[in-house]
Amino acid sequence: MSDEDWSIDYRDDVRDQLHARGWAVNDEGCLVKNGALWTELNEHLESGLDGPGKIFAIEFPSKTPAAVIVAACEAAATS
């Protein structure tokens, strides 16, 4: 599969809120802050959060409200 054939949809509702809270995009397109990492996992818009040092991982189903994901991400970034 070429790069042209591959695409992913984004949870812009989550991305916009995290950007506003100081999260930055890394080289892989994941959002990071203070060692925490959040990204979309697949084309179904499921996403995941790794805590600093990858001490835990949380997966969010696609229907998880943005506010829930953002709150979990912010908690992870301050832990």
C-alpha cells in the first residue's frame, strides 16, 4: 500500500481542545504533553492514551465524548 492509499480520519473535536491546552504534535502525528501521548488508533476513530513513561494505557471507543478524552489526557499529563 502506498502512502497515497493510506488515510486516517481525525478526532478534530479532541485534537482542537488538546492543542488549546498546550499539547503538541510529535513526528508520528500523536499529541503529547509532559510525557503523556494520545492518538487515534484506526479509521473507526477509536483512540488511545499512554501515560508518562507508558505506565498505563487507556483505549477509548469511537463514541467516547471529547470531554471525557480531554479530561483523561489532562489528568495523565499532570500525573
